[in-house]
Amino acid sequence: MMRKEVPAESPEAYIKALSGWRRNIVDALRAATLAAGNPEARIKWGHIVCFSNGPVLLIRAEEARVLFGFWRGKRLRGLEPRLKAGGKYELATMEFREGDAVDVALAEKLIREAVRLNAEVGDPSKSS
């Protein structure tokens, strides 16, 4: 039987529930979101999702990786070629595994650009 994790009450509680390398990665990504203008963070679909004129980014800790994704990520691949397209909309994600480090300056740059794109193009969850 698969154990279903109870969703965290808040982004802070989500991070607090993590440990080890996953906690370090998520802490660094969360610090980058705060430094990049702090788009509204909440728990949605069981992980951290940040909003600014619609969903901007997600941070999801899994057993063997941490996903860092952007709703308009396909447009950000020029800044970060490790972003892999997939799913609905223009979603693209990159993954961090044990031993990886977060380039916080690059993460901030990606977040700022993603927020700017949502402001310019509109809510990505409402586009066809």
C-alpha cells in the first residue's frame, strides 16, 4: 500500500518537513523566490506553487529529486537550457538530485523573468 503524504499547511511547513539534501535544495530555491520579489507562495497540488498573475513556478521535493518548474518555462530555456518541456501550457522543469547545488543568482533571474512574462503575456493557466 502506498503511503500518501499529508499536504503541508504552508510553504514554511513544507520545507520544515524536509531534511538533508532535499531540504538544502528547497531552502535555496525558496530563498531565490524571496529575493526575486517574493511571488505569493502557497501549497497547491501538494507542493509549493508561487503565483503572480497566475501560477509562475513550482518547487516539489520527491524521494530522489527536487523539481523546479515554470509555467512559462519553455520561454526560459534561453536562460537555462536544463529546463525540460513537458505537460500542459508552456511548462518546463529542471531537477536537482543529491549532490547538486542551486545557482541562486540564476534561479533569481529565472524567477524574475517568469514573473515578468506573466505580467506581459497574462495568466498561463488561462491560455489555450
